[in-house]
Amino acid sequence: MDLIDRYLNAVAAQLPQDERADIIAELRDLILSRFEAREEELGRALTGDEQEAILHEIGHPLVVAARYRKGPDSLIGPELFPYWLFAVKAGLLLMLAVQAIVLFINLVGGPADAGQSISQAIHGFIGSGITLIGVVTVIGAAMEHVGYRPRWMDRWRVSELSAFGLSDPAAWGAAMGGTRTAKATWAPRSLGRARGWPGGEYLFSFLATGVFVLWWIGAIHFPGLIRLGPPGAEALVTGAPIWTTLFGAILLYAVAQMAVDLASLARPSAVRMRAAAQAVIAAAGLWLTWTIFGAGHWFTLTRDGETARIAGDWSLLDIDRLRALGDGTRDLAGMAGTLSLVMSWVLALSAIGLVFKIVGSLWRLVQPDPRRTA
Amino acid sequence: MIVDPELFESMRLELRRGSLVLAVLARLREERYGYTLRQALASDGLEMEESTLYPLLRRLESQGLLTSEWREEEKRRKRFYRLSPMGEAMLSALADEWRGISASLDKIL
């Protein structure tokens, strides 16, 4: 096999089957023409090195074959690249924020080793960051490959651009926790003038619910949550069967809330759509609260072989009993009684809050669209 | 002020890129195969790498702007390209556009 065949075989291997023979025949003619022209100039046959030099000039087989490709030349093309970059930057900042919150809770919750928690947070961020970049790149490459162009690339509205502040760490800090001076210094001018970044509320809700979901599915742990009581006399807390029964429903509820938060970040002006979604989610929350309350048994405390149930019913929703909160005995049964009362009232107040949320969302739903009245 | 040679080369290539299609179409009013087309363009002062020219010819053909035919010449089979009727119309339209751009730039420069 001579140099030309070797070169053309390397090119052919990169070409589509249906065009391969045609392209290779044309390239062979080109190479032979180049060789002949050079031989005519020199008045003699070419040496191997001289032939190789001409093949070098024509180009590396991978590059030559790539020029014949009909699809995109790059994984993420120049049009999609700014969107890809935004998704990666915002996603990484989100991952960083989640890891920071988890780390903070772990440190406050009394982990066995703070150094280990910090190391886990760094590893978690690097691992999730690489996964995020990979997933975003695969999605972008697939969009490039099939030539898919989402509507939001062309049909965007200025009022829906606030989520793009997500890729700026200064905007996060200034919007969520910064002082007025910090906002004026670090936030973009429009953010500094506003009373607060509207996305901050949804972002916080998204992150907080995200941490809950991670804890709920067992991805993160808070050691302090499973033991209650004074040091040395702690009781082990175990969940009642109702939590297992409602595991999927509660997970779905939290994920739906995160989806609404994310949609609100992307389109803060879509007030009515958000109100409709929040009304449905709040109704689901009310059903969950009612079912949990109706189960009557929520947790069990165990200490030294002794058990006591954290349980309740309508009879505990009594103001006189609430006034007597803290008067119970200090033993396991007394602790369970106090917690039963607290849990009953927490569930009742949550239900009232959810009713108000449903009414408020429905009210916003029937109001005229602010974008039309503006 | 000294012009940065690397920056100049990159901007020069950018400037030439669009005009090469016009040059290829214009040169293929007359039937040619790849190698002689490249030589003709080079003699016009428009050097073009083979790895750019040959895929460009295939693309223009798939767009219906060129027709091609395999024929034997000098004891070897060669692929000859020529402007199609659609290619002629496109060349005319692009040439008008080019003259317009050139006239506008001449006024500014």
C-alpha cells in the first residue's frame, strides 16, 4: 500500500458510506495532479518525503474529512453558545449555593467531622458541576444536530429577562442578602434601583425545597433531626407509617413546587400562570396536611427501651391546652405529649396558611393581567 | 502604528471568506475540474486550500448551483464542474450585491 492509499484510507474511514467512493476518487485525482505538477517542475520522480510534504499541504485526514461533513462543525455553535454559557454559569452558581446551604446545615447540625463535611461539599460541587456541564452540552449538541431552535431564542420579551441575572454572582448576593450599599455597589443598575430582585423569592424557595427534596430522598442527612432531648437523655425519633404511605406524594408536591419556582424565575411576569399553578399546589398541600393530621400518629420516641407516640387529633386544638404548653412532665411521655400538641397546632396553622394561599392565588387569577393593564 | 500581523491575517481571512464563493461561481462559467479551478483562482490572486475548495464544490452542487460530470482526460477520470442555470442566476444576483457593497465601501474608504 503506497502513501496515497494510506492517506485516502484514513480520510475514507471518516466519511459517510454513500459519498465515500465519490469523494475519495476526486481526492485521488487531486493528489495525483499535485504530484505530476511537482514532478514536472523538478524534472524527476518525487521522493517519499516530497510526496508526504504535498499530502501535509492538503491537510490532516481528519480535517479534510471534516470539511465534507454536512452537519454542524462544532458541538455548540456560535448561535447557541451564549445560551449554553449562561446555562452552565447559572447552573454552577446554583450548585454552589445548594452545596453551601447543605454545608452550613451540616456544620450547624453538629456533624462528626467539620473537615469531612467541607471536603464532601467540595467533592459534591465538583461532581455535580461536571455532570451539569455534561448534561447541558449533550442537550446543546442534540439541538445543534437536529437543527432545533427553541422559540425563546427569537420571541423573547424584555420583561422576562430577569432570570438572566442568575449568571452573575454579585446579583445573587446583592438581591438575597445585601445591604442597600452592597446593592448599589455590586448589583446591576436596574437591580440597585429596584426594591429587590423579584427572582430572589423564587430562588430561595427553589433552593430550600431542593434541600428538603435531597433530605427526603436520603441524599443528605441532618444528624440532629433524629435525636431529641437534653444531652445524655436523648430520645430516638422514628417516623410513623403515614410518612412511608405519603412518601411519593410529598416528593411530588415538593418537586412541583420547585418546578413552579423555576418557571417563575424564567418568567416572573407570568403572574396568572403562576397563580394557577400555586393554587393547585396549595390545594395538594392542604390535602397532604389533612391526611397527615387524620393519620393521628406522626412520630415515635424511643429511649432505653421505652416508647411514646407523638400523636394527636382535634381535641388537642384547644387554646387552654396550648396555654399549658411546657407544663408537662420531663419524662418521655411528657416530651411526647408536648410535641404532640406542637405538631397538632403546626399542622392546623399550615392548613390555614394553605387555605389563604389558595384564596390569594385564585384572587390573582381573576385579576386583570398586569402586562395588559400596564 | 504597527499592524499586528496575526490579527491582520485573521481579519483578512474573514474578509475573503464570503468573496471566495463568488469567485468560484464566476470561474465555473467555464467547465473545469478541481485542480485546474484552483490554479485559475490562484492566477487571479485568490489562493484557496484544496481542503476548502473541494468540499465547497460539493456543497454548491448539492445546492443546485453547479452540475458535475465524471469524464476521462489525460488517461485519468476527473470530475468536471460547471455553473447550472440556477447558479448563473445566483452569480448574477451575488455580483450585483458585491458591486453595491464595493461602491458603498469605496465611498467610505
